[in-house]
Amino acid sequence: MHGRRIDGAGDYKTLDLLTYLKEKNDYVSGQEIADAMGISRNAVWKQIERLRGEGVQVEAVTGRGYRVADESDAFGEKSIRSYLHTKWLGRELLFFNEIDSTNDELKRRAGRGAKEGLVAIADIQTKGKGRRGRGWETPAGVNIAMSYLLRPDFSPDIAPMMTLIMAMAAAKGIREESSLEVRIKWPNDIVVNGKKLVGILTEMTAEPDYIHEVIIGTGINVNNESFPEEIRDTATSMYIEGGRSYSRAKVAASVTDAFEEYYETFCRTGDLRDLRKEYDRLCVNTGAKVKILDPKGAYDATAHGIDDKGELIVTKDDGTEEHIYAGEVSVRGIYGYV
């Protein structure tokens, strides 16, 4: 079910070339590349041009050869693949310069029988959406919009926990590619310094006892230098928080690597028992005062992390313990966004 597949023989060659040049980290002659990869000099030139077409900066100097220069802006199928270490997730990867919505694209593909593990990533997303129908802007050249197609073999009632797994993966991947103190606001908002960095939207097609597919979409604010005034106080980016630009290809790959690892752990147990400690470590609400916005009446409480089902464990001021389900109530910090 999770076999590796990369379509097209040329994809293997281009991917191998990019990896080879990165490992050398210096100029390599065209003949040396041809000998190492077992291809002709002309084939080397064609693969170099393919890499450049993907945005990879490949320098060429007469008498010295080729080398990969600044890759900070390279964002395409080959550059993302070159950083992936997954066994099955993203081994079939679709990259779009512009698309309406990566979630919607995977819905279309799922309807035509696409297999689990398909990943769609876009530079520009024109009709992205967040929770409650809100839009999620993905302008050109700065952010990541990506979605995963999953076909889990468990009952629909435990699928909502997958959103928490995605939050953990986003936090871990971003932390690995930066020095940012990324935290999770229960259940699945990724925040830095009290501002939102990542949006996650999980959509499921299912019958009462059977899941057809789950599609998890993630939008990551990577290199935005500013935001519109209406969201400036609540939104942020890796660039704003870290003071420098980041490789979107590396971030997308690291998040995907982390998700596969966490998801496989989750599938073995069918709950979050083996992931609770990691989630609680990342959760900004753990040990903090929160306001529970319950339709039956709001109240203040102290949060203590999650249970095996991903529900937030809180203690009311009178000492009563409650387990809060995300679909029933909202949680806010006493002060600020979180």
C-alpha cells in the first residue's frame, strides 16, 4: 500500500543529480557527473536545465563545472523530493505553480481512485480555505500550501485525532528548520509569540462505519514580510519571527517526514496514547489558564494536556475535571490570541 513510486525515468536522474551536487558542495565537471551517474554529457546538460526550470540555482563556470548555489528560493517537485525521507507519503507528489486549492485537487484525484500517500503542493493557491469557511491566502513565492491524501483503515469517529497529528508534524518540521519556539494552541493552531503561523484543514469523506478518504491541508506562512492590517495582530511568518528567509522545500519535506512518523505511530494504536507526551510538550495551553467557550456557559479553567482521544483535560476553579472535545467548544487564553 505504501510502495515508493516516482513517475518518469527522467525524474530519477534529475533527483539523483540534485542530490549528487548537494553532497559535493563544490564545482563538479560535466564529465565527472556523467561518469558518476552513467549518463552522457548531453544528458547532464538536459538535467541541469530541468533543475534550473524548477528554480534551483545551478552555477556553471568554464573549466570548473557545475555547483548548486543559493537554494533558498527553489521550490518545486525536484527540490522538495531531494529533502524527503519518507517511505510512502509524498513519493507520488504533485507540484503546482498555481492552483485553486490543494485540498480540492486531492478530492478530485481521490474520486478517480488516487492512492493513499499522494501529496499536492502549490506555490500559489487562489481559493484556499481555513476552518469555518475562512479564506487562507497563499501569494506567490512566500508560503507553502500542501495537502495529503490518506485512506486509513479505522472508524470515522477517531479521524479527528489526525488533525492533532498534523499539528505535531508542522511544529516539529518547522522547529527542525528554524530556531523558532513553535507551539501548538489546542487542538491544531500553530503559534509563535501568540500569533498564528500555520493553518490546518482536515476534510473527510466517509460512511457511518467506513472512511473513503481523509484529506489534510496545511498552509504555512514562511517568508511573508508583512500581513494585511486586518490580520497583522494575529498572523505571523517564519521570516518575521526569525528575521531571515527559509527554504520552503526543506520545511515542506521536514513536515511531511514528521507526519509520516507520527501517523504510523497513531495507526498502530488507534489513538494518541504514544504521542500524548510529545503533544503536551508542544502545547502552549498545558499548565495554563484558559477560557472554555461552552454553549452552556463560558468558564475559566486550567489545562493539563490531552487524553488518549485528543480531548483537552481541564480543571475548573472548583476542582472539577472536564475533558473538552474540540467539536463542542472553543478554548481561548485568558490574555492574547492563545
